[in-house]
Amino acid sequence: MFASLAVAAAVAASGPATMAEWHTACDGKEGWSDPAPPLHVFGNTYDVGTCNITVLLITSSKGHVLLDGATAEAAPSIAANIERLGFKLSDVKLIGASHEHYDHVGGIAELQRRTGATLMAMPSAYVQLQTGQLDKNDPQFGSVAGFPAANVGIMLRDAFDVHQGGLRLTSWMTPGHAPGSTSWTWRSCENKKCVTIVYADSVSAVSAKDYRYSGHKAYVRAFRDTLRFIGRMRCDLLITPHPGASQFIERLEGKAPLVGPGQCAAYAANGRAALDARLAKEAATK
Ligand SMILES: [Zn+2]
């Protein structure tokens, strides 16, 4: 008995984790850098992020795409998760991002070094990713830390198709939570069933203490356009940078449908309600 236990302990875990293993690692953890084991989401799509921040790996036989990098501290665990799934870091060819805040892009510089991948960015996120600093128009400017500067090699556009091996991902400009907020869509198949996956960026109206959305009419207009757009997206399987914002873990373990209609509409409606509530609060404290 002792001998077999020793053998089991010596063999490193491989492949995606069970939900039980995920819970053992993550229950009670509230930080953004707490290492989580990798999870299989659907088809060629995996979550290699931390307990509370999503990082997606979309794989093909000719190179992979990574979306987001969590915090700088999380980079080693993200790299370890990719390898645990049986993929080579050097096969990660492209990296994309949701938005330019340290909890989602802080690990990208280090992951670029480890993989050699090319970073893609919208023009609206380019300077921030290159410098590690927030844009002055960001509602959170001045209130959150910067992040390690990365090196953008591909400039994206709205409704832009990115190809890697047989993969095709589309990038969408969805400003609001941050000026450079970007959402992503792709098709993924499993057992002959194909779905449209939407990695919709954060839609929460979070700001620095003195910031007033009501004083930034054009920004709020763009934010509302984003909410309308996300609400109407073709969307079979929604994933969000903060897993809790779309009950991602609960859906992965079957407590709610992983694939199904209305996920993006509900997510956008929540964002709209929170933005309306924030504007009402500002109007009441003129
Ligand atoms: Zn953010």
C-alpha cells in the first residue's frame, strides 16, 4: 500500500482536472493569482487560468492561441497548466487579451517570453499593453496598478479574423469596462456538435473614486453600444474574464447549462442594470 501511494505521488498529474481537484485547489481562495489546475471547457478550448481569473487556451494541430495571462504572479502556473495538458509552450503562437488591467494581462509579458508567441491588440489597447500603464480615459485610471509591459506584434480591428492552423478567432471591440476592452468568438466542436464560444469582456462599471460616468457622455454611449452588441451576439457558450460573472464553474459542473441560449443577453442585461444604477447614484449625488 505504501509503495503504491509513493508511486502515485511521484507521477505528476496530467490532463484536465476533475471538478473535485479544482475545488480542492480553489475553494476558499479569493485571490487573483491562486493557482488552479487546468479545466477542459469544450472541444479544443481549455481554461488554464487561476482560481478567480480566466485564461483560455484554444488548441489546434498547428499551433495554439492563448487569451489573457492573469496576473504577473500567475504566469508560472499558467505555463505549468499548458504543459500538464500535454501541449508545448513553444506551440502557443498567438496571445490575445480581454482588457488592459493587471489581473488579466499582467502575466502576458512573461508568457510571451516562455512561449515566443506574438501578442495581438486593438489600437485602443496598444499603448497600454506596450507600456503597462492604463489609458487616462479608463474609469479606473489612477486607482489600479500597472503591469509588466508586453510587446504587441499584430494590430487587430473590430470584426477581425485571426487564423492559426485550422483555428479562426474573431476579435470585437467592446469598450466600456476599459477603453481597450476586446471580446473574442470562435467555433469549437466536440463529438460532432459545434458551438459558438464567446469570450465576452468584463462589462462592469468599476471606476476610480472621483470618476463620474455622467461626466463622460461619449464613453457611456460607447459602453451602451457594447452592451447592446454583446446582448445580441450569436452565443452558445459564454465565458468571461471573471468566471463568477457568468457562473462559469457552476456551469462546468452541470449546475446550470454550459451551452444554451440567452447567456450573452443575460450577461449584457446585468451589465446594463449595473451601469444604470451607477448613473442613478451619480445623479442623486450631484
Ligand atoms: Zn478590469
